[in-house]
Amino acid sequence: MLQYSWMEPDVIDSLDIHLSHEGDALQQHISTRGKWSDDTFGHLSGGSLPMSPVSQKAVRETSSQVWAQIYLPLGMGVMILAALVFWVWQAEFGAVTVWADVALVLILIPLFVLGLTALILLGGLTYGVFWLIGWLPDPLHRLQSTIARVERGTQKGVDGVVRPMLVVQAVIATLKAAGGIIVSIFRSY
């Protein structure tokens, strides 16, 4: 399949001039100058252009940096660890129980740090509670007396508002009772 080149001839001529002293890596793709090209269709359909010498150099430098900064130290660390394990195994350094004790200590160190942190936190909370027990009685006594004064004032205010209604209701109730007594006296005759 063929596709018409999407570059203008003027742009292609300027690219030919600029690419001629760098190399002919892209020359085949640009030299079509408006003609049908299998290479252009290959590029547009998912094919890739050949890499320029500059990008090939960058890929090589990045690859060498990855090896030098990641894989080499990792490989050397693994080899040193393997050599150390082999040396200890060949020297029969200690019995199995010694290594079990060392592993147990290494496991218990983080647990000890967590336990010590919890103990320090619990001690701080205990100290805070004792400090509050010593400090709180005076403010609580003042708060209690303030609440008692508010209660007495509220009770007086409510009594002052409710007293006239109670007096009116008592008078009405007394009049109803007296009226009932008077009506019952006249009914009996």
C-alpha cells in the first residue's frame, strides 16, 4: 500500500540541507518530495523511523548509566552476601542454636522498641492523669458553685413567673370548690 507524503516540498528541501551534514539516516524518508512512498505509509501505520545518531547515543548512555548505577551495585551486593554466607558455612561458624539466638534477637529488637514506646506513652498518660487529679478539684469546685448559683437564680425566676399563674389557678379552684359546696347544700333541700 502507498500513501502520499504529507510534507511540503519546501520543508523537505530545508530538511535535506540540514540533514545532509548529520548523515543520511532520515534521507530515504524525506527524499520522496511529494511522491507516493511505502516508507511514509509504514511510518503512519505504526512503523517507526530509524533512530537518529543523536538519539542512539542517548539510548546507549542511558543504558550504561542504568547498568552502572543499578545493576552493578545490586549484583555486587548479592555476590558479597553470597560470599559471606558461603564463608560462614565453610568455617562452621557457630552452631544452629547460636544462629537461632541471633535471629531471635534481631526479631525482638523492633518489638522491644515498640514496647518501650508504648511504655513511655502509658507513663506520660499516667503522669497526666495524676496532674489532672491534683489540678481539677479547684476548678471543678468553682464550676459546681457557679452551677448552684445559676440553679438558684433560675429557680427564683421560674417561681416568680409561675407564682401569679398558680395564685390565679388556686383562686379559681377555691371558687369552684366553694361553688360546688353551695350547690350541694341547695340540692339537698
